[in-house]
Amino acid sequence: MPSVREGIERGERAGYEYLGVAVDALGESLPIREVPSDADDSEICDRLDAGDAESILGVLAHGGTVATDDLAARRVAKSRGVPVTGSVGLLVPGVERGAIASETADDWLDGWREHRGYYAPVESVKELLDDEQ
């Protein structure tokens, strides 16, 4: 989805290098597809930013899961029956696949909390990993 891709690239240019690492770590399990041109839902488009709106419309058209930490987007997705994950939900598979260390994931999580006021439901990504990780 163009808005999502642009947002990731903008974030990487702004110094959030973990965005590229996270996308690379997820590999093929994070498909980015075009939203069908006839997909128009004014409630979604009017309530959300372009990236979140495109993500939800894309999942409605193609299936999958929306990745967002935006509360309004999560609520709209839930009201439409769209599965949602957030940043922590993206870090876990990166660690499980060996693309990033759990310590790195926790460092990023701490940075998000400190610099962005991020709320996470866990103190450490390790809480969500299998005991083998």
C-alpha cells in the first residue's frame, strides 16, 4: 500500500532504522499489496490517516492482519472484524526468526517508551517468546 510504504521509508530517513530491520525480518510474511481502486469506505477514510485507512481497506480486500498502534485504527479494524497487531507483535517474529536479538527488541521498546510515550502491554518482548528464545 503506497501510504504504508511511504511511511516506512519516511521513518527510516528520520533515523528509525528498526523499521527497515523489522520489515526485512518479517520477509514474505509481511506482504504489502495495493488497495483495489474500487475500495472506498468513507467512514474508514474520514476517521483515519491514509496509511491506517489503506491498511484496513487492504486487509478487507485481501485478508491478513493490520499492523498499527493507532487506537482509532485498532477500533475501526475491530469493528470490521479485521485482525490487528502492533509494534510488539512485529518484534516477536523478528526475534523468533533470529533476525534481531531479544535484547535489541527490548532496547527498541524502551526507546519507544522513553522518546515517544509508547504504551506496551508487556515490559519485555521476552515475555511473549517461547522459553527456548
